Amino acid sequence: MQILRVPPYNLSVTLNVGSASTEYDYIITDMADSSVIEDSITSSANSKVVIPISSKYDTQYKIEVDGDEYFIDVVRPYINPDEHGTTASEIATYASNEELARAIIDSVCDVEFYYKKKVIQTTGQGTDYLPIWVNGKKVLKVYENNVLLYDADDLENSVSAFEIIPDGSAITMTFNDAINRDESSRILLPASPTDIAELDYSARGFPKGPVNGSCVAISNIVDFPARGPDVSI
């Protein structure tokens, strides 16, 4: 089933269930990052449930209810069929033609015109930069060894802040003050004991080791798990 992500963006899916006026538990899984929402809803008199779904990104959802699984594709069309037809048949024709045109464009263009979430798993190199290879637009979450360090929706409880650098090639920690970032892994030389100073060479950003993260892009999101911070964009 395909649902078009168009204004006013209050999307929902109507599904048949076994009984009328009965409470059903349902599970929504976002196939882009495996995030899960669980809730319950009461069926209507004609044995249907209307389940709300997020319209923030182009993605696929798996909905489990009443023992059945449904896969729902949410996509932003190139045109809104509701704005080009006056009758139900005209709107359906525009929707069908738009879906065909979109499929042709997607088969030819290397760059998709969607706003998706994407998860990236990579390895920290002991620098203050974590390279990304997608067109990321925003960091959503960052994990290090499966520990959540940063959540764009919960900044108060985030350990650190992360951002995409201006040229879009990497993610780095956010600092408001002047800072000298490490662009390569530091060489640690043996030091003899001293009572003058204690040498401390610790990387601020992404230590060596696997890193998990995720980032949101116009066409993708990125996620990085591992020893370094896991990032969502």
C-alpha cells in the first residue's frame, strides 16, 4: 500500500480487523532505522481501525495488528493529485500517472528526490571528524557502543552535540568556543615520568573503533554505531 506524503500531512492508514468496537494493540516499525511504536486503538462499528503514521520522512512502515502484517510506503509525490482533479476518478488518474512518472524518473536518475532516514555503521579513526558518504542534512542520533550520546529531539539529556560540517563530508562534535580539531589520528610517543606536567592526549571526537550513527538527509539519513559516537543525522 502506498500513501502520498502531502499537506496537511496528517497521515493515517485504515485496516480491516476481526471484530467491531474492540480494542486492538498494534506495532509500527519504521523499516529505515527499525524504530518501533506500540499503542492500542478501538475498532469502528464496521470492524476497521484507523492508525496514524508519521509523515516526517519518506519511508516504509510495517504495521502489525490483529495477527496480520501490512507494509505501507510513504512517499512525497512530484505533484499532489488532489490539486489537479475535481472528481474521485480524475484524482485517481492523476495519482496513477504521477506514480508511473516517478518510477521512470527513479529508474534513470542516480539521485532520489526523497527525504529519508538512513542508518550508517562505521569505525572511528581517532580524529574529530567522522566521514559520511551520503547527502546528510541533519544529525538525528549518535550512539557509541550502543549507548545513546545525542538525540536531536532530547537535547537536555544528550551527552554531546553533533553536526554536519559545512561541506557535508563529515560529522563532528559541536563547540561554541574556538577549537583546534584533530584531522588525523594522533601519534602517541612514550613519555618519561615527570612532576612538571601531565601529558593528556585524548581525542575529543571519534576514537578508533566501530562507530554507530544515523543522519537525516533530503535523500538519506546516516547512522554510526561503535567505539566512537553513534550519530543520527
